[in-house]
Amino acid sequence: MSDEAQAFWDGVYRGRDPSRHGEPHPALREALAPIRPGRALELGCGDGTTAVWLAARGWTVTAVDISGVALDAAAERARRAGVSSRITWQRADLRDWTTRETFDLVTALFLHTPLELDAPAVLARAAAAVRADGTLLTVGHFTLPPWAWDPHDTDGLLSASELSTALGVHEPGWRTVLAKEVPRALTGHDGQAGTVLDAVLHAVRTTTPHPPRPTTAGPAPTRS
Ligand SMILES: C[S@@+](CC[C@H](N)C(=O)[O-])C[C@H]1O[C@@H](n2cnc3c(N)ncnc32)[C@H](O)[C@@H]1O
């Protein structure tokens, strides 16, 4: 576990109002509307808005984050919502986190950090945990609001299609439902209005087996 990353994110969440009311991302709400609840995995769950929302809709959730401060706030949020029994909180560094379990939904929303994190590699491991017919839903920043610290610092922010390629989701075995930059209106801390583009990748693991690879025919057997 990286002490630096944990200290950084603990500091971020210490400065937040733990009772702030967050809404799950519209892309998640839309993707899940037709899906029956099952087992969900959320990476970088922060203070638990999405995990609690999922649990309140009948999902059994495993939610992972590096920040103990965030997870304490998340657990409190779950207690207030009466869904604690449906959520397992895991404090872990996703850089070396893996799971052998499979899930009906794997999601990660804005898994960004100023510290070292190979997010596509983390998300590729997470994608491997999506069971057949299960859903992968990731959302990341593609553009930043004008009031961001450095709104033009978009290095490393992947488009949905770049992420799809990095995760192998464009290959057989997956059906892409949406891979697109989607506008989202938002309001800054001082009430400023802005619009950003979020890279949304929504894919379903299909049960279709990979087509057999063509075999290279060797020399015809000879009979002497
Ligand atoms: C930008 S926040 C997004 C939080 C939440 N998903 C949301 O949409 O509000 C990134 C989250 O990733 C977590 N995180 C960053 N680096 C991590 C790491 N190496 N391992 C686990 N979690 C990490 C942070 O603690 C933080 O909660």
C-alpha cells in the first residue's frame, strides 16, 4: 500500500463534508435501468455515493478505495441509508489489488489521481472480473471544467475508445453498448456553470466464445 497515495487521498476526504449529497453518475443510472441487481464491484469508491446507491437498489456491493477516511465516511453513509449489510468496504491500493471473484457489474467512476496509477491496467484487471452477461461501466474525465486547477492539463485522460482498446473490450467476447464522450453540466464551488465531457465506456461481456483462431496448416503428411 502506498503511504503517499493514502495520505494524499485521506487529506482530500478530510476536507470534505461527509454528509454532502452526491448523485450517482447519469451514465450508471441509465446503464443499470434495465438490469436486475446482482453482485457489484466498485473501484475507487471514495465516500460511497455510488456504492450506497447501488445497495439501496438491491445490489450486493464490494467497494474498494485506498483512503480510510473516505471509507469511514462511506460506511457512515451506508449506515444512515440502512444498507450496511449489503456492502463490503475494502481498503486497498489498486496498483496491486486483484480478485478471483466475478461480478455482474464492475464499475469505476473518475479513477483519477495526481499520483502514479496505471488506471488502464487497473481497469483491465477489473474487466477480467466481469462475469458472462455482466456489465462493465467506466466513466472518466475527458475534458475539465474551466475552474479546474489546470483546465488544459488533460494529459493521460483517455477517450472512451482509447480505453476500450486498452481494456480489450473492442475484441470478441464483449459487446460495446456505449463508448463515447458525453457532455455533463456541472456547477463549481462558487456557483459557476460549466460543461465537461466524460468518457463513458459501457460494455457487456457476451457468452459468445471467442471464434477459433485459424490454424496454419503444416505440410501435408506424406506416406512413404
Ligand atoms: C477522483 S476520486 C473519485 C471518487 C469517486 N469514484 C467519485 O466518482 O466521486 C478518485 C478515487 O480513487 C481513489 N484512489 C486513488 N488512487 C488509488 C489507489 N492507488 N488505490 C485505490 N484507490 C485509489 C481515491 O481515494 C479516490 O476516492
